Amino acid sequence: MENFIGKKVIDFTVPAYKKDKLIEVSNKDLEGHWSIFFFYPGDFTFVCPTELEDLSNYYEKLKEVNCEVYAVSTDSEFVHKAWADASERINKVEYTMLSDRAMELSKFFGVLIEGEGQALRGSFIVNPKGEIVAYEIHSPGIGRSAKELFRKVQAAQFVDKHGDQVCPANWEPGEDTLEPGIDLVGKL
């Protein structure tokens, strides 16, 4: 399996849907802020709306820490709009929903289910330089936690700002971090 840490997001331009508007999004839109690419198998499915709604509940908090969200499936931007019109959960979504009909993003991020034209559940945190700093990939039946994804964004931002410190398991902002060094060897 390919390692994505440090990999720069490819040049791309895709159609998208964002709260009653059809727009285009490109890799240039990632500049200057943190980003989450949130891949999911498909619109009008079962686990997906629960995840997108959960992520929607954290969207304001993510924006407060300079992080934008891009939900991605291989459905068209028109299907994204129809789903928002039909589903109370998806109608709440304020972040951008990318259409990856050409499957370029799904291939690049390693989540494309070959032969099915759908993506696995993949969450990728991208820094303002366009580099992947954290990711997780799930099989289609396993839903993700927006709360944990938000915590990971905060930890990634902390480590980016304080390179001499690292965040232990379950770290939350304001809690103690660790400074790697000889003094910690065998003490944890």
C-alpha cells in the first residue's frame, strides 16, 4: 500500500456543489488553509448521509481553525444537488461536495474501488502547502467520526506549529504534549 504522508495533492479542477450553487474547485483553492478531503462511496446511500451530517455538525469548528472541507464522491454535481434537495441531513451541509466523475482524485488518493466506480471511505488532512499530513481509509460499511477527525486536524496544526513537540494519544488542545528526546526513552 502506498504511503501518502507528505505527498502533494495533484493539479485538478472538478465540478462541485455548494449550498444551491454549482461551482468549480481546483487545487489552487487549497492554498492558504488546511483542508479535509472526505471521500465516500455514493449519494443516496445509507452510511454516507450519517457521516456527512456528522461532519456538517463540526463544519463551523473546522472553519474556526482555518480548515475547509471537501466531501468527494464519483457522483455528479447534479446528483449532489438532488441529494441535498431530497435529504434533510444533506440539506444541512454547508461545505463543498466535489464531483469526481473522472475518478482522478479517487485514484490519486488511493481510494477508488476498481471496477465499481466508487470510493472507499477515506479522510485526508492536507496542510496549507497542499501536502497530506494524516489520513485513514475504511471499507464502505464502517462510518467515521467527525469529532475524531476534528481532533486530528487540531493535532496536525499543533505539530506543524511546534515541530519540537508531539501529541500523545487522545491529545486535545490545551493538554500536555511530549518533547521527544533521550530523557523520554523508556519513561513512557
